[in-house]
Amino acid sequence: MNALRYGCVFIGLGVALLSGCGAAPGKPQKGSEVVAPNEVLDFSTLYAQNCSACHGADGRGGAAISLADPVYLAIADDASIRKAAANGVPGTSMAAFAQNAGGMLTDKQIDVITGGMLAHWARPGILDGVNPPSYAAKSAGNVQQGEVAYRTFCASCHGLQGEGSPKGSSITNDSFLALVSDQGLRTIVIAGRPELGAPDWRGNVPGKPMSDQEITDVVTWLASHRVQDSGQPYSTSNSVQR
């Protein structure tokens, strides 16, 4: 009887040992392999790791514009969106992400991010029946006309000289202008900042959308407030020669 009992125990131990061979200590389990950074092709992962810190979770906006804004995605052509993601915007806080521009992402990963933005957040037809301004300026701007347009469309929220008010931030602030390009200003004027309650080019004055030229002129007026060599504490003409 004891021999039978011991024999059963021995058989049980053998079965247990054999069944555990497929999960030996240190052996990776199926699906547990870590994907190399340059092989990650999931849009949500790539966006979260590379874009969300500035553009907000799910593209809802943060320090930088909302990328999930369907108006922005309707006016900015695919090539411009991809170029900004890949090469960044020199002179601003928008860094280059493509490897061939000094970033960490492959061309395929850049395609996943830009294509994913359109696939997840664009709303085809949102501007049907509307004559939207062009994404990029088509003519030169005029500072004087820009001031007039600014006071008509923008001053009620941002102050007469862009100094800000309880309804809107300062947009002639040295730090702000040092971090945004003229195209960035134009994009904000056209698409607004819906996550901050700022309307697009159609909503500043009810029933009176801004014209393409008025947008160009406002951007020119704003850019005229940009300090050259921002952050330098003194004029180069007054610096001591050594």
C-alpha cells in the first residue's frame, strides 16, 4: 500500500516537472518580448510618447495647439503637417522628430503619427460650403492695416495692444512671440484655440469672418512686436568690444 502511495507521488511530481519545462525560469513567455523603439508603430503609443506633452492627451491641446481640432486638420495640408512633425519649426519650441533631422523617429513612425491624426481626428466635409483662408499666406502683410484688423477682430479679448485681458492672454508678449513662428500665429488666428475658448476666423465678430488678407495683416502686425535676439540682455551696438 505504501509502495503504491509513493509511486503515485513520484508520478505526480514527474508530471509537474514535465509540465513546467515550457515555463522554465528566465525563459521569455510568448508575447512578452520588448519591441525595439524604432519598431513601435501604434499611433496612440507614438503620440503619447512624442506629442502629448505639448499638444495634450488625445490631441486636446496644452502648451501648443490642439491637433485634434478638425478645423486645423481641414486647413493644414497633409504635407505641411508631416513636415512640421519631421523637421520641426526652427526658432520655436517645435522640435524635429525624424531621425534624418536629428530626432528619434523613423520615416514610417512619422507617417503613423501624421496619418493617425487625420484618421482619428479629422472630420471630412467640416468646411464644405465655406471659403476658408489659405493655410499659408499668399501675399505680403501690412502692419498698419493689421493694426486696424486686430482692433476689429481681436482687441476685445486680447487688449488694444495685445497686452491681454481677463478674456484672453497677451499675444504681444516677448516670450510668446519668441516661441511661435509667423505660420504658427496664422494657424492660431485661422483655427483658433477651441480648447481655450478662442474662436476660429469666423467667430470673432458675429457674421463677419476675417478675410485672408486681414489674417495676413494681423499676423504681420503681431510679428512686428517680436523682439529680435530675444533673451539678449543688451544691445549688440552697446556691447563692450574685446
